[in-house]
Amino acid sequence: MTKSVPEIFGENVFSDEIMKARLPKNVYKTLMNTIQNGRQLDMTTADFVANTMKEWAVEKGATHYTHWFQPLTGSTAEKHDSFITPASKGMAIMEFSGKALVKGEPDASSFPSGGLRQTSSARGYTAWDPTSYCFVKEGSLYIPTVFLSYTGETLDKKTPLLRSMDALSSTAVRFLKMFGNENVTRVTSTVGAEQEYFLIDKDMYDRREDLILTGRTLFGAKPPKGQELDDQYFANLRPRIAEYMADLDEELWKLGIYSKTKHNEVAPAQHEMAPVFTTSNLGADQNELAMEVMEKVALRHNLVCLLHEKPFEGVNGSGKHNNWSMATDDGQNLLDPGDTPMENLQFLTILCALIKGIDEYADLMRISASSAGNDHRLGADEAPPAIISMFLGEELDAVLKAIEEDYVYKTQTREFEIGVNALPSFPKDSTDRNRTSPFAFTGNRFEFRMVGSSDNIACPNALLNTIVAEELSEFTEILEPFSHTDSFENEVKKLLKNVIREHRRIIFNGDGYSHEWVEEAERRGLPNYPSTVDSIPHYTDEKNMRIFRKFGIYRESELIARTEVLLETYSKTIRIEARTMIQMARKQLLPATLDYIRTLSESVAVKKNIGLSSVPEMRMAEKLNDLAEAFYDSIENLETLVNQACEIKEILPQARYFHDKVLSEMERMRTTSDTIERIMPCSKWPIPDYTAMIYNV
């Protein structure tokens, strides 16, 4: 890197600083009013902005522009158009209008819509989201947008997030005014998404059809050494990985992404990148962009970045820890308890709103982290369980107990004394970090640890914003009649006491991995949805549809459509994986096994002819032959089950069949194959094994 970080940071972003320097003052002021206050942008202003944006982008080497959006496919989408406009005498000029900036028109029927768009009804619209910065990448100006159908239904993941942010802001501002915050005009949800990922050598990747087609290894025996020694986490970076991370940081910084932390994760070949907090909509855009950049930068180093939640069975899976909070436009972090949380009534009321909301809408939280990939991760190897609970830590739990039982808790200031004279003492945090908790308080934010590494964080944040908006709205309706009266504090404490008593069951500070917790959660009446198929149907429960309708997050048709898309995606994912297994087994693994059995049999015959013992070869051949027969039967069974599943027309029954029947047979086939792999010589096994893939980078 020849330039310093401040010099390159955001150099490819049409940032506030660039807009302020290049736009006329009145245009900049109007645009800021749109961004900050949601005022509609007039076309005259849009034309000024578009022309200025085009000139800046062309200086950066851009020849095209694209409306960049987030359809229900789980990835981003883009269609590139050039700035070229015909001019006289066969010449061309570079032109970009406000109309082209504000609106695009992709084919809406070619993206998942859950039946909202038929193949014959193709028109859809992308609309510029001015609250997220445009940027230049690979010769194009990227314009963040939302994606809507011709009839106005949302077809993307970003629109509900933006709606939820507006809902949260309006309810939170009204709520804060009861506590004397008269100057607050906007509350914004903020997020920092810690991104976990694996890196493997591309040459190895190219020899694994399962990784190419599904993102995870469908076959593979666990290596002799996994993560048992705890020697991977925070370990010294290997040179090739360090070079990749340095390259990645530079590319992310150029795009204005605050890549802050990088380190080795728990599993071999696993790593993490963590950014600085930003607003939820910008955080969602930047995380989608970061995942794309991670994959592309990896290829420069002859590596492949794997973002699947469980690319390797038996070792740590990859999540995306969603650190969520709320900030006011006058600089308050609403989840900062301060030095004396017992005396911070505003914080305690917001905390109780979260406790009540997570308890009442635990199903929505589980849904927001549901996918076929994440089902392999949740509940094992560093991931939280599928049961939603909250971790608050000792001090906050003690504060809530004091409120519930009507006594005053005095904050204990504690310092670490290390016992070495040269080392200073330092204050101890008020709460530990619970890695097994799905939703853990970590000092000034909540860390939602269930989100999968490949997930778009727009969904969990949209649902979380909506839940909190509902609870703050309910609290405000109860407390507002008493605001600015002498009885306000007592009424608040009365409300908090009732909430704590009714919803304490969601608070759990222990080990979420333990079998005892599963039993305890059942006694408490907490829902347990082990799989995506168990959770998704609850999206359209009446209590959930009620709050989505109340705040305008989803129409009923949109919610039904998303439920169908999620279930269809689940079934399609398992179907692709199953067919990939069948193909690999038939064309690679079973032939290799049979060929080695033939080799062993020939060795037995040769040894018999010269009077030597052939017991080892005979036993290996017999064992492999039994396994090969079982493997062949499993291939035939799996193919039959997949075909039967595809004949089921109803979406939910089909998804259940894939989960209950097809997935179970896939697991049996894998067990047989992995047993064969442990017997076969490395030279005879046709695909790279785990040791070769996760230890050779």
C-alpha cells in the first residue's frame, strides 16, 4: 500500500465530503434534507446530483452505472448500462440523468417473488436509496437501490429494513420525549456485523464438486486433528493469509468500509473480519459488499473464500455476529447503561422493552437466522442453540432482581489486580461475554449470534427493529399519560416490575450448549425450533402479521410470499445437495472404491500363487465390499427419495419431506462414504480430504 489509510479510505465512495465539495450549496442542502429527514427529492435536484455523480465516477474510470439491489436470492444483483449517449456525426457523449439515477427497471419475474410476480408479468422497479452512499467499483458507478414489483410489493431485503428503521425512529423519539429528551428528532438502529469465513487453496476447491455446487463438503471424514487443542484461535497469521487480509483491508477501506479487526478463528482455515458500527441500512449494504470483495480478493491469492455456515463437518461453523444498538441524532447510545444502571431509568425501560419483545417474538428472531446452511451450525461448535434466550450478565440481572423485589442495588466498582507491580490495575467490565447465548448484552449493545455467515443482515435487523418499535410503542401508550407528572417514575417502575415478572423466563446466563438447558427451556415454555422447516411457517402467525401491518413493514401478501420463498429455497438447497452427492458418489467415490477392491483382490490372487498370506488384503477387501454395497444402496435410496420429494406440489409438505427423509438419507450416505475414506489410501481417494484442504494454506 503506497498511500496511507486516511488517503485511501473512501476514495471510491461518493461520500458526504465529496457531495459537499462538488454540489451547489442549495442542492447539497436539499439532498441532505432527503437523507436525514426523509423529504422527497425533486427531479431538478436529482438531475444536478446525477450529473455531478457521473463526472466524479468518470474521473474514477467508470464507463457504466448500475442499480445495485438485494433480491430474495440471498445475494446482490446488478445490471450495467453505459453513460454513452449518441451525439451528432456519429459521436457519443457521457450523460447521466436524474431519471436514470432515481429509477431502474429490471425483470421482476426472474427473481424469487413467492407468487407475487408471474412469468408473464415482468415489470419491476429499482429506486435509489439516497441514505446509502454510491461507489465506484470495477469500472461502474454502483447505486444502492430498493426493488419493487409493478404492483408495489417489495421484492428485496432492503425495503423492509428501511421501513423498520423509520418505524423504530418515530416510536423511539416519542418514547424518549417522556424522559425529557426534547432535542432528539431521530433514532437510528446501528449494527456491526462480525464476518466469519474459511479460506482454502483454489486448486483443492476445483477438485471438490460439492464445494463448487453447494458451498460445503457433502463428504469428508474428520481429520485426526481438528480444533481440540484450541491452538487456532487468535494464532499467528500465516504469511499467505496475512497477505490476503492486508489486500482485503485495502479494498474495503477504498469502499468506505471500516474494516477494523482481523484474526484467526477457532477452526483451522477459519478467520474473521469485524467492522466498526454504522447505521443498519449502510451496515447491510457494506456487509453484502464486503462478502463480494472477500471472495474476489481471495482469487487473486489463488484462494477461495467459503461463506457457507458449515463448509466442514466436525469443526466450528461460521456465523455473522450481529451487534445491534440504537443511537440518537444528538449522540446518545440508548443501550449504554452508564456507570450506575440502577439509576438510569431510561436505559432500564428500553432494556425491559427488549426483554419483553424477545420473549414474545422469539419465533421471529429464530426465523431471521433460518436457512438450510445455518441448520448445520446452530447448537454445536461455538454456535448458539436454536432456542432463543437473552444473556444480561451478573450486574444487570442483579439490577432487575432489585426492581422486581423493591430494593436498591448499589453498583459495585471492581478492578483487576494482576499481582505484578509493573502492570496497572484496570476496571472490570460489568458483564462477561456468553458465547453460547443467541442474544447477549455485551456492555453497550446486544450481540445476536445466531445469524449465519452467508445471511443478509437486513432481515434480522428489520425484524429486531420492528419488535423494539412495537414494545416501545406499547410502553409509550401506558406511560405517556403520566409523563411530566410527579408519579411518572413510580409508574415506570411499576411497569418494569410487571415486565420482569412476566418475561424473566427469556433471561438465561448459563451454558446454552448443555442438555440441561434444553430441558429447562421446555419447562419455562420457551419455543424450540430445531430446523428452518420448523420455524418458517410461524412467519405468518397472526401476532407477527399484526405488528408488520401496524408499522407498514410488510403487506400480508408480501409476508406470505416470503414464507414461500424461504421454504422453496430450503427445498431447492437440499435437492441440489442431494443430487450433487448422487453424482459424486456414482462417478467418483464408488468407482474408486470398487477399483481398489479389485486391486486388493488381484493382490490376494498373486500372493496365493506364490504361497504368501493374504489375510490383510482379504479382510480389507471384504470390509470395503460390504461398505460399497451399503454405499450403492444408499445412492439408489437417495435418488428415489429426491424424486419422490419433487413430486410433492405443496411447498411446506415438500420442505418437510426434504428435511425428514432426504436429509436423513444424505447423512447415512455420508457416514458410509466417510468410513470408506478412512480405509482407502490417499492416492486412491479421488477428492482432497480435510487435512489437505484446511491445513495447507
